[in-house]
Amino acid sequence: MTFDMELTLHLPTILVVHGMATLISTLLCAYMWARERPNVVLAMLVLAGASTCAGMALHGCRTILPLPLASGVGLGLAILGAGLYWQAVAAFEGRDLSKLKSGAGGVIWLFCWLVPAFQDSVALRGAVLGLLIAPYCLLTARDIWRGRIAEPLPSRTLAVVANALRGLVWFLVLPLSLLIAPPYAADGGNAHWFALVALINSLLIVLSLISLLILAKERDERRYRLASERDPLTNLANRRTFVMTAQSILAREEGKAALLLFDLDHFKHINDTHGHATGDQVLRAFSRAIEKRMPKSWIFARIGGEEFACLLPRASGQQGLAIAENFRQAIAGMHEGGATHIPITVSIGVSTSSDPSVQLDTLLAEADAALYKAKADGRNCVRLHDPVVMVERASLQLEPFKVAMHGHPVARTRRRGSV
């Protein structure tokens, strides 16, 4: 039993199905665009679909329409549709649109029709058609691939493969037209390979559009997730993200880490004197200054109003102290607030651990105690949590209370009343 491609693949049927699928996709994009105006991506997709549908309708009527209209204008519109789809992807990736680049292929095709040899050669027309559409498909794949660094979405690979394969299929039209047979014969029939190319191209167009819509959905999901994980003012990790990430790091490093707790000095005074907008500017400047000085393996977050935390994996107390001092010096040389030239300083408390069973709450409490000591010592300094010093300090604070309790019962009552 032999496989008869001519009976299996009927080009007119393929083109009708392809045209209907493109039309439905275009109407769907138009409906979405009507609800989400202004949306440049959807607008470009609507234009691309409308151009492709009009071109396919004209080309499908090549037996009843003049050839320059059916194939000249019709296929020119199809090429324009590929260019507009590329620009839709460019808009999706945040790049500037180029009307010249998107329409260049269609204009070249129309100019080719002014050459008599081009009109007389079906093989030449097929080769040029492939050479004009293929670059648009590959450029689309390239732009999607480039976006993976700034926005690593799971479906990028699918979108890249779909568009790259479409470009390669259209490049095959050149050798197939010149070496095997022209796409269309003199009697109006078509080459067997051209029906197969049309079918593969139809499937890849649908796949590329679906993958782009999936990318849009994944982008929205990623934005919602990042919004729940980031501080909106500084774009740092928020307290919830810091706690989850820090606990994971402590478990991985078996509790060996140093924790830095930052508090901007006199921040309430800055807000009260210069306004909250200036305060926000100070917070952003401080965040950028610290963030750019630390490796990606550290977690830095805003955990309160003017309070920030940083976890240093596998760092000792002396290492944490030295790093915190470098941060303090870097901030001490900063001024913000425009013409007001507000000086910025920061107090930093450092805690450390090498105990696999240590809890993040313990490190935070110890760093907070060290930060309290830094602020009590005049601010704009760094203090390392020392358990021995902290115990002695606590006992000294309790001693007057013990004397009052044993020697003067009335003092005990007053102490309680004052608390």
C-alpha cells in the first residue's frame, strides 16, 4: 500500500482551515483588545491577523482573480502579517516598534512584481516568498529568546521553537522550489511538497500564537507573585520572603551564618521635617547602596519601616562585623533629598551562629539587641551581639530592683505601678 500525498493533503482544504483558524484567532484577539485598551501587543496581533486573513482570501481566489491581485497583493499582505506579528512580539518584550521593518518584506514583494521575469517564474516567486517570511519568523524567535534573561518564563522555549521551526520551514521553500518543483504547476495544480509545507506552517502559526498567549498569562502570574514577595517602595524582598529564604539558607548551611540588622538613624525626624516623599527617596537610595555591594547569595530585605535585614551564609561574627562596618562607612558618605542635602547614617546590629539547631527568630532577637546597643552608643556605629556582655548588662539592670524588693517593700510597689 503506497502513501499518496496528493490524495492525503489537499492544499485548498489546508488553506481554508488555516484561514479559518487565523480568522478565529484574530477575532479572539480583537475581543481581548476591545476589553483591554490600550494594549499595543493585542492591537498588533489584530493587525497581523487581519492582514494575513485578507492575503489568504485573495490568494485563495487566484483562479478567478488577476494574478497580480491574487498573488501579488495577496501574498504581500501575508508577508506583512508575518512582519506585524514580529512587531507584536517586540512590543510584548518592551522594545520599540518599527513600521519600516515590519512592512519592508511586503514592499519588497510588491516591487518584485514589477520585474517581468518574476511574474513569469513560479519557482522564483516561491523562493522569494520563503526568503521574505523566514527572517520574520527567526527574528520573532530571537526576540523571545533574548527576553529569557530579564523574564524567565517557562513557555519561552516553546515559543522560540515554534517560531524558529516556522522560519526553517519557509527557508526550505527556496531549495524545494528550485530543485524539485515549483509550488504551483502551469495547469493550476500544486506540488506535493508545498501542501505539506502549508500544513506544517498552519500548525506552527497556531502553536506560536498559543505560546504567546501562554507567555502573557505566565507574565501576569509572575508579576502577581513578585508583588507578593517584594517591597513596593524599594523593590527588595519583603519580610515574608526574607523569613522563608533565610530559614532555607540556615537549613542548607547547617546554621552557620551572620545576620545584619540595619536601622536608619533619625528617620522619623527626616519624615517630619522634610516630608514622606523625601523619606521614601532616602529609603530607596539606602536600598540601592547596600544591594549593589552584596553578592546574589545573600538575602537583603526591608522588614519594617526603616529597618532592613541581611543574612550572610557561612559568615563568622568577625566577618559579619567587618562587612557591616564597610556598609556603615558607605552610607555615612551619602546625602539625599536634592537641594536639602540630607546626610544619611545607619546603625547596624550583628548576630552570628554556627549551631545547626539555631532558629531565625533567635538570630533576629540577638541582632536586635546588638542594634539597640548601637543606638544607645550614639548611633552611626556597628555592634556585634556578645552573649556574655548582654547577660552582665541585664543583671546590672535587675540589681537595683532586687535591692528595693528586699530592703524597701514600698519601692517594690512603686516599681510595679510604674511598669
